[in-house]
Amino acid sequence: MDKKTHFFYAVKLPSDTKSHVHRKLLPLQKDFRFQKWVHPEDYHITLAFLGNAETGMLEKSVHYVSDALKEEVSFPLSLEGLDTFGKKESPRIFWLRLVEQTRLYEIRNKVFQACEQAGFTLEKRPFHPHVTVARKWKGEAPFAHQLLHQKNPFDGNAISFEGEEIVLYQTHLDKEPKYEVVHSFKL
């Protein structure tokens, strides 16, 4: 197994939502000077990052996640804003904020606990649901945070969609798009 391969569980965005988001983000690339913009097919909401994983543990996680989600149904989600992670003047991640949705947290907790039950040691940072759209600020001037509000294409025009599929992704750093669906759970 490739040492650079990682696995994670995520909410898969519907194809039409990915396309809609991408169209809204294209005009922002001139104002938000990031080194790498995420391929639209790679848009997702991470629920549990597993890292490099043994096949047996992955299979256990699939079994436990499947069991945890067997009674779950799809739920509404909406993308509403722009934000960053990292240094204020030089952010490393540019992302889309979701409207607060209790069901997303419930689903995330079920997936997270199922992965721990399978033997994974997961990061305990608070869950901040988001869709990463770009990485590594490369602008010559410091990042202008006021642009997050001024240039927000989702302000008053949130993109709503159904969270109807949880997937186990495998990362391929040498490809684009770089995430491959290994297993899928329809809600």
C-alpha cells in the first residue's frame, strides 16, 4: 500500500451541487490568491480522518459505520459563507461554511464512534463542518479578511442540498481529482 495513501469518511456532495459551487467560486480566484484550488470533484465534508490504515481495520470500520448508519435517512444541508483556517494574514485553508445542522453532528458522531470502535485513534479537535476549496495563501499582500464578507457569493443565496451519501474516500496525491470512493453508504 502506498505510504502516502490516506482514508477518511465524508459526506459526499451531489454532482450538481459541486458544479454549482465551482461556478460561484471561479470569479473569486482573482481576489483570493491561493496556491491550489481544490478540484470540484473533491468537494466533501470530512467526518472522520483515518490516515494510513490497514485493510483489516478499514473493513472493520466499514462494518461498524454501515451498522451505525443503517437507520439514517438523508438530511438537508446548506452552504452559506466563506472562511479560513490558519494564520489570519496567511491562511492555509480557504473553506465554505455550512448552516448549522444538528443532524450533521449526529451523523458525524456515529461515524466517528464507529471508527473508534474499529480501532482507529482519531483527532479530538472540535468538529467544524466545512468544504475545503483552496489551500496555501500566496498573495503578495496579507490576506484581507473583509473580503470574506464583501465577496461572499452565498450571502443571501445559500446553496442547499441533501446529505444523502456517506463515503469512505482514499487519497491519491498523484491524481486529480485525488479522492476515490472506496465504499458508499446511501442514507
